[in-house]
Amino acid sequence: MGDEQELKAIREGIDALDEQIQELITRRAELAQRVAHIKLAADPQGFFYRPEREVEVLRRVKARNRGPLGGEEMARLFREIMSACLALEQQLNIAFLGPEGTFTQAAALKHFGHSVRTQPYGAIPDVFREVESGFCHYGVVPVENSTEGVISHTLDTFLSSPLHICGEVMLRINHYLMGRKADLSAVKVVYSHSQSLAQCRGWLDRHLPRAERVAVGSNAEAARLVKDRDDAAAIAGETAAELYGLALIARNIEDEPGNTTRFLVIGRQAVPPSGNDKTSLLFSTKNEAGGLHRLLSPLAEHGVSMTRIESRPSRRGIWDYVFFVDIEGHQAEPPVARALADLERAAGMYRVLGSYPRAVL
């Protein structure tokens, strides 16, 4: 068989497979619609999005993947199929820290897929408020960066919010220098969020040592500001360049190649166990010798691993602090439940912010 005949046979095989794939996706969508009818009959106000169910599906997809596509790429394809099918049941409104084109929007789409409506808001408390009101089903907010640390505004907002953490998203952050023209020598001022400026400090010192650095509310706002200026550039994600019609001057200018930001998905529902979960909580203790040690002792006694701890002013008194803690496991699991019961008895203020699946992608 000649090359042309072989290619024709392969393409016919691909076409046949495409038909089968399309038919199977259609059947999956029909089953999703049946699920919607059953849920609506049982509880018209119920939650259609099930974080623990989706993560179980994605974990199985990655576990049975045999290539040549990578496990994350295969899971991403299934995420989009699930997103489209869920939209047949209920199209989700997702609040995120805007404006359009931020990394937070990219995290929202990575977690929920592209069949949701994303709604930008100008401040983290606004994202919480829209989810609390029910106008948006869920929100996505940044909580920490691998090189610059915690985002304190997010932790502080949990102090007064009744919302639950329903999930987490890990997003690799690649920064791009962009401007109206692809001319590095013309750049006299660089706009970006303060954290992005910090994450690219070394590159800027080497390549633009004399350029003024101006911190703004978001990377997308920086891109918007420079779209009509020849002497300015912005540091933002590639999506912002597409959104505002900017040329890319330099790619991947972050100082740390593994730069990653963790985002939290917030909502009004408690999430059942998925089999591989985290639990986040906040508590306070008196400012006395050994107070924090006594509060954390139940975790060690019950074999529960703590993965993160942050302290923040409680806003209730001078030198009064609350602690935000992440632990491994779900609050419904017996060892975790026993540890949390002991901790609650010893704490001045205590609240479980949520148990949720570990990020898969």
C-alpha cells in the first residue's frame, strides 16, 4: 500500500472513530439530562455540581490512561465534556477576582470547564458576597503563591463569611511582558499586580533596570492600561494579551520556573468525602505560653498531618490572632473527626471552613 493509500485508510479510521466518540458524548449528555430530572423532582433547590463526584471521575480517567496523550491532557478533555453535560442540567455562574483575563479567571475555567458563565468582580469580598447572595453559584479566589506566600485578603474575608471551601485549583503561572508594540527598548514603565512584579523582579532588574514599576489592582487591568501607549508594558498572562490586542514582548519572565498559585473554590454546600481530601479550619487561642501547642496537639495524637498554618490578626483586639490551618483528610473521617472535636473544646474560636477534594489537574 502506498503512502497516499495508507493515509487515506488512516483518515477514514479517524472519521469512523469521530462518529463513535460523538455518539457516545451524545448518550452521556442524555444521561446527564435524566440525572437533572431526577434531582429536580427530589429537590428543586438542590446542588447540581458535585465536586467529589467530578474529582472521582477525573482520577479514574488519569489512572486508566495509557497514552500517548498525557494523563493531565486526557483529564482536561473529560473536564470539558463534564462541563458541557452539567450545563444541560444547570449552567453555573462563577464569580472570580476580575477583570477579564486574570489568572483567577483561568483557574475558574480550568476547574469548571468552559461551559460556565464567569463573572468578574473587582475585590475578593465582592466575590464572597455574590456567592453568599446566591447570584453566583460558586466563586474562585487566590489564596497563596509558591514564591510570594499567602494572599491575606482571602483569609481575612473568611473571618466574616459563612461560605464553605468546595475545592482547590493549582495553576502554573507563566508571566508575559506585553505592549502595544513588540519593542523592549521603548518600555519606560511596567504595570502589573504587586505580586507579579515581585515574581519577575530578577528579570526586570536584568532587562529593564531603568523602567518605572507601577503596581495596579490586577494583571488584566495592567494590560488594559497599556493598550494605547507605546512607552508602557504590562506583565500578565497570555489571555490578557489576546483580550486587549497586545503584542508579546517576552515570554515566561517569572524568576521561578515552578511558580504556582493555589486558588480556592467557595460555595454554599458542604462536600462529602472523595477519598483524597483536605480540610481547612480557623481557630484562635489565648496569647499565653504553650497555647498554640496545646491546640495543635490533638492533630499529632490522632495521626492527622498538618500541611499549612498561617496567623492573621483577629480584628477583635490588639495582638489577638486567629490561625488558618490545612490538614490532610476529610472532617467526616474518624481520626480527623476525633482530632477536630478535641481541638474545638480547647479553642477560643473554632470553625471548619470546609473539607474538599485535592486538586487533580
